[in-house]
Amino acid sequence: MLTPVLSSTRDTSKDESITAWALAARSGDPHAVDLFVRALHRDVRRYVTFLGADPQSAEDLTQDTFLRALGSLHRFEGRSSARTWLLSIARRAVIDSIRYSSSRPRLSDTDDWQGAAERTQSRDLPGFDDGVALAELLDALPDDRRQAFVLTQLVGLPYAEAAGVSDCPVGTVRSRVARARTSLIEWLDEAERRTAAPVAA
């Protein structure tokens, strides 16, 4: 059974510190670069994964995001939080990756590529089944609702920052999250009813 994911209230001073590290990194401070990357690495990886990156390419996209960000730090002026700025870059990195992948032919030396991919995945990790179930449910959501839900409920961004990353009004993000929650709850209830039905019969 999946545990509902609740939005966590992040410490504003932490975001201010991260933004200060980004500004210091812009000036060439290597310690600030290290602090900036360490503070946001997990959020970026989680975000690119739920935007549709497969687990194998998620780390590559995370690194690509930081490479793009560090190359653009001279343009970062701190008008928004560094987290919002970085997640916007991550979003563009995922979009570019999808465009690039869709323009290339896919090669496989086996007819059962899906089975081969599934056999390489580790299944004895704690919470693996719940994680797969959540990923499948999120994949079923329309892209805009999935992005709003992931940004606010999994990454923990406030709605205003999620709106900045998504380039849409705050009210739109709230609506998308509400609709995503409604769909996820309905699908979970339906799955539980299907699981319970054979027992009752």
C-alpha cells in the first residue's frame, strides 16, 4: 500500500543559503560550488526522474543540469531562488534529452527488450514495489499535472516557485495538483477494491 506523499514545508533560510552559495559560486568560490551542488543534487535527480527520465539516464541528466547551471552562473542574479532557477534548467535538459532521443533510432540485439530491461532491475530494495506503483500512477497522469504534483509534493517546492519552474500562474499549479491528487486517490481506491475483491468472493 502506498503512503500518501505530503508536501513538506522547506526552511526559507535553507533556500536563502543555497541562493547565497550560487551567487558566491558565480564569483569562482569552489567551496560554494560544492555546497550548491550537494544541497540540490537530490532534488534535481528526483525531478528529472519524475519528468520521465529512465533511472539509467536520470543521473546523466542531473549532471547535465549542473553543467548547464555552472556554465550559466554568471547570468544568475538571485532574483528567484537558486532552487527554482536550477529546476527550470533541469526541465529544459529533460526536454532536450527527449527531443534528442526521439530523433535517433533505437537499437536492440534482443526481441524481448522490455523483459531484458526488467531483469536488470533490483527488486529486493525496501519500498521497491511502492516506488514502482507510484511511478506507474504518476506516469498515467497528464504531463502538466504530473509535473505540478512532483514539484510540489515530492520535491517540496512552494506553489509560487513551482509556477515559476512551470512558467504558468500559481492558480494553474494549484488546480493541476488538486486534479492529480483526485486522480491518484481514485486509482488507488480502484486498485484496493480489485485486490480485495477475490478475498471477499
